[in-house]
Amino acid sequence: MSDNRSSFSGKIGFVLAAAGSAVGLGNIWRFPYLAAKYGGGIFLLVYLILSLTFGFALMVTEIAIGRKTGLSTVGAFQKLNKKFSFVGYLGAIVPALILPYYSVIGGWVMKYLVVFASGGAESSADGGGFFSEFISSNLGAAVWFFVFLAVTALIVLFGVEKGIEKVSKMMMPVLAILAVGVAVYSCTLPNAVEGIKYYFIPDFDAFSFNTVLAAMGQMFYSMSLAMGIMITYGSYMKKDVSIEASVSQIEIFDTGIAFVAGLMVIPAVFSFTGAAPVKAGPSLMFISLPQVFVDMGAVGTFVGTLFFLLVLFAALTSSISLMETVVSVICDKIKISRQLSCLIVFVFSVLLGLVSCFGYGIWEDVTVLGMQFLDFFDFFTNSILMPIIAFFTCIVVTFVIKTKAIEDEVEISGKFKKKRLFRVVIKYIAPICIILILFSSIVAVYSEPITNGLSKLIGYDNAELIMKYFVV
Ligand code: TRP
């Protein structure tokens, strides 16, 4: 990202940096609500399978492309094949679309940190009233969004992210330990067992292509895949560091934290409300966790404050790297100063973020494809753009540079143990899955006319049966 392509000091440096980018709100805020929404155990199962196969293969590919070309996403695809440089550009658009709404959630975390630190924990644990009032407060929520984004921009502008990264590297293990502690506590709440069962036991009736689509989107998001980030990271990686081993470690770290976050949130929701929180969506963590902390009694305020502080750091390291990516692409491509580029990204993010913010307030009634703005941006990037980018990455690897080019790059630093898996996934499984799944999301949006058409051909009952797999 800097002009002189420096490299990570060694293996640990690389794994920590990549894990720092990967672990963020995606793990702690997004994963639990998706797991709750898409059937608990079945989502967890699909997610694990996807991340061990598809996630693994794609991350290896991206890092190898980065290390091989020594360039970040736009340049890398250009170098591989001019015709496919649009994949690089698409990849650069994704972080620009994520950053604004990421900062809205970052603002929510800040607000909760301040509420907890100033002794207001009790008031925030009222089953959702406090939260909905806050996010629909327009200006109130916008101010926190603005503060979060401004902090991110200042850090990127003054280039002090090294300092932040150091702090967050120390905080990350603390976050992991604290999360385990809170998860254990959550699981011992009355009736939490129902939640644990919901989270662990897959209910195959709840399965649909949407489960796979959501799990796949989450996998891209959480591991910062399909947007060029890992290509950039790979370009800083030394040749003697093992790509395969690093990817495994990043995956274990990232998936581990997401898994524990689910255990913090889902059993607690069952304990407090007695049912699966199908509709809660993005608000889930902000409603259930304050209740867990308050339930802890006197120590709860302290634990809650510490928790939101750690999450804030995890979110900041991610938002910094999101902004940095966009800023550097603009700098490189239109040859303007870093400061100006930063300003442009900031203004753009404020405008787009405000849309997400007001989507819960004055623009509550405006929806896109039946979604609120924040949900829509999230859906559009994770469920549409990223699968498309991943699809073309597979195509480029299979037909243009060939899987062997990636394998050779991986083998520079040792044996490629899961070479077969990598090859089958990138060549066949991933592209076919993505096409099926993208198709199914179109079908889901137009389910009514399609069901009607199908029933004329094969009868209503059969049409229903088929459609069941497409629509949740
Ligand atoms: N993976 C991050 C998380 O789980 C979010 C994220 C998506 C991200 N894309 C990114 C972070 C790019 C840094 C850079 O929260």
C-alpha cells in the first residue's frame, strides 16, 4: 500500500496482519445474526464446509496472485490478463461500498462503549427499545457514525496505523479470551440449552440455497476475500513464508472468533426471549449482549465496557484497512495526493453512510428490494459483487494463468498438501456453486412469477417443492 513495497517481517508478522484485517465486526456482529437468521446449526455447518474448501482455495489463490505479481488488486489482474482487469476494479469498488455502512455499525459500538463506560448499562438492556430508539434517532446515530469515520480517516491520513495495529495486536488475544468468558457465561443462563441446541444441531428442513448464499457472503466478508485485500497482503509476503500454513492459521483464528461470538449471542437470546431471533438482523448483538452484561451484576458494567472497547479496536483496524485500500487505489490511478484522495473517500463515505444511517430513521419506509439501506448495501456487496469477483477469479486461474501457476507459487515455500482439493474447488466446485447460487438469488427475488410458471408445467405441488429450496 505504500510506495516502496516493504514486506512483512516473517511468518508471524504476515499471519497477524492478515488476521487483523480479517477479524472485525464481521466475526462478532455479523456472523451471530446470520447464524440466528438462517437456521442456526445448518448455517454453522454450511459455513464450516465452505470455509474449509472454498475459503481455503480462494485465499490461497489471492495470496499467491499477490505474491506472484507483487501488485495490488487492479495492477495484479491487469498483469495477469488485460481483458480481466475489470475484476481488479470490481474488487476495488467493494471496500468503497463496505466502508460507509461498516462505519455506521462502528458508530453503534462507540455509542455502547460510552453508555457502558458512563454507567448506563442498565438502560441499554431493555430488550431492544433503547437500541431502536438510538438507531432511529437520525442525528444521534449520525454523530457516532461520523466520529467513527473521522477517527478512521485521521489515522489513515496521518499514517499512524502502525501504532493502532500494534495496540490491536495486543488486544486481539484479550478479545478472544474475553469472548470465551462471555460465551461460557451466556451458555449457563437459564434456558440457554435451547439456544446451544439451535446453534449446534443442524435442522435440514431449514436448508435452502439462501443459506449457502448467506454463508458464502459471510465467508468472503469475514476473511476479507473477493475484494483484492488478500492480493495486496500477498504482495507484501516474503517468498520463504508458507502460503498454505498461513492460510490455515488465519482461517482457524477468524472462524474460531466467529464461532465463539455465536455462542455469546445465540444462547443469550434464547434465554431472554425463548425463541430464535429470526427477525432481529443487524441489531441482534446490540440487544442481546447488553442484557448478558447486566445479568452479570456488578462486574457486568466493567466486562461490558472492556468488551465494547476491544470490539471497537477490532472494528477500527478493519475500517482503517478498508479505507487505506480505497485511498491507495485512487492515489495510484488518478495520480492525486494522498490527502486529497483521503478527503474524497471521506466525503463519499459520509454521504453513503448517512443513507444507511437515515435508513433506520427518517427514511425508514424507503426500502430497496424489500431491504433497509444498510441491509441492502451489505447484501449487494456480499451476495452479489463478491460472488461475481470470486467467480471471475476462478475463471482467470482455470483458463488464463492455469492452476499450475498458483501451485508453483505456493510450492516455492514448501509442499502444497491440499493441492488436489485446491484444484477441484477452483476449477469445478466453486464456479458451479457460485452460478447456481447467484441464479437462486434472482429466483428468490422473483419467486412468485416463477412458481406460477413452473406450476403450469409440472403442477403446483412439484413447483412448491422445488421453490422451497430457493426461498427461506
Ligand atoms: N473481514 C472484516 C471483518 O470481519 C471486514 C472486512 C471486509 C475487511 N473487507 C475488509 C477488513 C477489507 C479489512 C479490509 O469485519
